[in-house]
Amino acid sequence: MNIVPDARGDVGGDGSRTQARHQAIIATVKRQGYASNEELARLFDVAVQTIRRDIRTLDAAGEVLRHHGGASAPSSVENIAYPQRQIRNRGEKDAIGELAAAAIPDGASLFVNIGTTTEAFARALAGHKGLQVITNNLHVATLLAGSEDCRVVVTGGTVRVRDGGILGPDSLTMLSRYRADYGVIGISGIDEDGTLLDYDAEEIRASELIRANSRKIFLLADHTKFGRRPLMDAGSIAGVTAFFTDRMPPAPICEMLAAHDVALVLVGEDVRKRTI
């Protein structure tokens, strides 16, 4: 007879309960893309410490990717669906966006690329004056187009329906024609050696042009991107001016930031007291 565990994975025997919970954790993380330790502990009615042990075991087995505070799905070839990314860690992304926006002075020119965290940044630019924004993100353009104090330039190209990204040769040509004070970029993953990782070659090329044509580069990423391993190399975190995030990165990344004089700016810090 097959025994189907309930939501907590409670079947006969400690080993059976653990195994069933592990399978349920894998299914939950793959379905959601990311789950926090606290969320999993509530779902399976166990202590957070138990979930941490479970996640370490599953990470070692390659079933999930362990992060500080939770776990993500291990796919290296396909990103989480855009609607899920919009709501995933929304509070953290909004906080990061507000922090980075506070570091942008009035009268600045800036690139803003594709991503939900850069969209949070765009929302946080309300109240700035005299900005000029060049973007290949249709959502960013829509968020900023209603402001009389922000001139928006949208690149040509093909709009990707699933996330509003504007890609293709025309988009790259337009990005190459501008020089801006700031390039504000997101990323899908950051490996422990500081390599920036993403899923799409066209997005990477657009990001490379933004970085090459910006006087300062702001990288925005929440903590779930630490250790996440998309397939494609998109450069190094050592090449940005400042990294805005919500939690302290792993030690190797911190060491690289310090070695290359990259400012680490954490949510909760008063960025106006810093020179970036």
C-alpha cells in the first residue's frame, strides 16, 4: 500500500517522515521558485532548525539551492516566471530600489535594464527632478513616463511579452549610442566567486553595453541571488561601482567587493551619508 504524506510529511517512522518531508520541500521549492526557512517550517509544522538541516541535506544532493534564509529551485537554464518574480521578495526588492534611488541625484542620466528589482528602483524615483532615463524595460518606461520631471528614452527592438524586456539588434544599437551617469542593472544570480550569471545572451549583451557606457554602475539584487547559478556568465561583481542588497553577502563576495573597492550598501543604511 502506498502511503501519501500529509502537508507535514507525517508518515510512520522518523526516517519515513524525514524522507517524505524532503520530497515535499523539493516539490514546494520547485513550484514556487524560492521558499524561506520560516515559510517551510510553518508549512510542515517543524522547527526552523529542522528545515535548515533538511535544506543542507537537499543542497548537498543537488535537489535545491541553499541560501541564507531559504532555498531556491536549482534550474540553470530557465528563470522563474515573471509574474512569480514580481511578487517574490517584493518587500526586499522595494527596499533595495528605494535605497539605490536615494543615491541618484536630481539632474542625472541613467540606464535601467530588465528586471523586477530595477522596476522597484524605477518606482522609487518618484520625486526626483530633471532625470533622463534610457531603458530596454517596457515596465520601467511605463512607470516613469507619467512624470514631467523625467525624460524617458525607450530603445527600439522586439518586446518580449513575458516580461516587457526589449531586445534585439535595434535595442543594442540604441544602447551603444548613449553615455549616462549611472547604469542601474539587475542580475539573475551571483556565484560565490563573484561571477554574475544570467539566462539570456541578449539580456547579457544589453547589460554589457549599459555597463560599458555608464560612468557609475549600480548592481541591485536581493539575497536569493547569492549562490543561484544560471547558465551564462554575465561578468563580474568586481566591475560595478556599488552593490545594493538586503543582506550581507557570503564572505567570498564580501572579500571581492573590498578588494576591488566596490561599495556594499545594505538595506537600512542611510545612503545619503555615503559618497558613491
